[in-house]
Amino acid sequence: MEIKVLKDILNANNQIAEQNRQLLTSKQIMAINLMSSPGSGKTTLIMQTVEQLKGRARVAVIEGDVSSSIDAEKLGQAGITAVQINTGGGCHLEAGMVNSALANLSLDDIDILFIENVGNLICPGGFDLGEYLKVVILSTPEGDDKPHKYPLLFSQANALVISKTDLLPHVGFDTEAFARVFQGLNQKATLFKVSGITGNGIEDWGKWLLDNLQKLRTSNKTKQ
Amino acid sequence: MHEMSVTMSLLDLILDEAAKAGASKISEVNIVIGQMTGIIDDYVRANFELLSQDTPAEGATLSFRNIPRQTRCRNCGHTFQPSEFEWNCPECQSLEVEITGGNELYVESIEVE
């Protein structure tokens, strides 16, 4: 006997993601799914963002790694609330993992929640976590040719952060060529250029976050 | 790369569907995979063989329908399938392309006994 199924294979993940989204939205929290290669500067960007938004937005972090709690400890030492998820070999975060992590956070004390995905430009693109926005970081030493190599991730981003721009004179990253290819593929994303060393660009990025937080809260009010 | 977790979800989904229909065995699974997902048939097959042991889906045949990546040129409207190497519009060479197909990842049907 044939049974017509016509269901998304990731249906179960998508349903939990939707629960996460509703919970986060009801708590007025803007969740950002932060995706990039390993070593592109996700944790550094978060630390600088917290500093930049001090007194204006309370930031917490769900830290996804294959193993270790190095990043969560680093954030903790800087006084940033962080919950570590170890995927135990898994190459991406799933909505259920985020759901469990949310239970360990005091949601009434958070404005912006960074979900730092496992460093990987492929797999995280397939899994909705219930985030409000997706942000992709690309560091200049990785090269400007990445969007067409990893089209799924780059086409999904609401913002693209080029990090380590202080290395531009040394690494041959063509920012204009990158922008042309990336924006050809993704018209909706805002592009930022930041450096963790000089602090360049962090202010614009912080402003974009606050603007979007405002948008989320305004749309919540309209719905009520 | 993430075929293991996709295959686990696939197995949960079809076991659930078979149980709802009161079936005791799944003999065939028809799956649709878009190229954008990066999911590789053979990896799913290998994972499935392992994961489905001692379940009603053990020994089921997996059939895949692959949907190619499809893009539309925002400049001239031409619809095309970009190759692995070339994303420019073949008509007007523009890089202004939006992805319009290839994100599929679903189970079309199963055959149960």
C-alpha cells in the first residue's frame, strides 16, 4: 500500500524552531543565528558587540561547539551570560538543542540572544533554530570567492559581516568583487566591515542590531 | 555533511507515518532532494541502512528524485541552472541571480505492508 507523505524531512526540527521563535518573540528577545567558518571571529564579534551596546541592550549567548567550553568560558570571564551546547561531533545546531539551552537562560533579562552556531559554512544553513535574523561572518583571510561556493548560507543571510578588515593589506581580499558577487546572490542583506583589532565598523553593526531590535518590538506591539 | 541527522529525521518521520497507517513494514521510501541542500544520496543510504536496523523500515529501498539548483536572472529574467563553476546569467552575464529552486527536502511517499 502506498502512503502519500509530502512532509519536509526536517519537519520535527522546524516545529521546535517555531516554538523557540514564539517563545523568544513573546519575551521580546531578538535571536541572531550567527554562522561562519571556524576562526572567523564569531566570539570576538560578540564580545565587542556587548561592549558597544553596554547600557543599551542586554546580550546573552548560546555557544555551539563540537566540543569544549573554551568560548563560553571566555565570554563568562568577560561577564557575558553564556550557555554552552556541545554537539558531540554534530556539524550544526538544531532547534531542539537551542530549546534546551533556552531553559537555562533567564529570558526576562535578555534583549539580544546570539546563537553562535558550529563553525561551518555548509550544514547550519539547513536548520532553522527559531532565530529572528541570520548573520554570516566571513573573515578576510578566507578569501572573497566564498558566496558561490556556499550559496545556501550566503543567500540566507540578513546581514554579512566581513571581519578582520585590518588584514586587508596583507591577504588580497577584494572587497568590491566580494560585494558584487554576494549582493548578486542576496539583495536583502546589509554588509558590514569590521575589525576586532581596531574596532572599526562595530558602531554601525551595533546600530543595525538596535534598529532591528526596535523593529521586532514595534511589530510585537502592532500584533497585540 | 549533515546526512546523519537528516537520516535520523527521515527515519522518525516514516516510522511515524507507517505506525499511523497501522503498517508493520516499510518496503519503499521515495525522497525528493534539492541540490541546494547539499545532501548526498549515497550517504543517506548508508546511514539509513545502519539506523533502520531492527525497525519496520529495515531493508526498505530508498529512491531519490534530485531537483537541480535553479536560478533566475534579476537583470533579464532568464531562468537557468548554474553549473558548479559558473553563476553568471548565460544570456546577459549578470551576477544578479536569485535562487528559485533546489531547496527541497521531503518524503514524497512510502510503500508499506
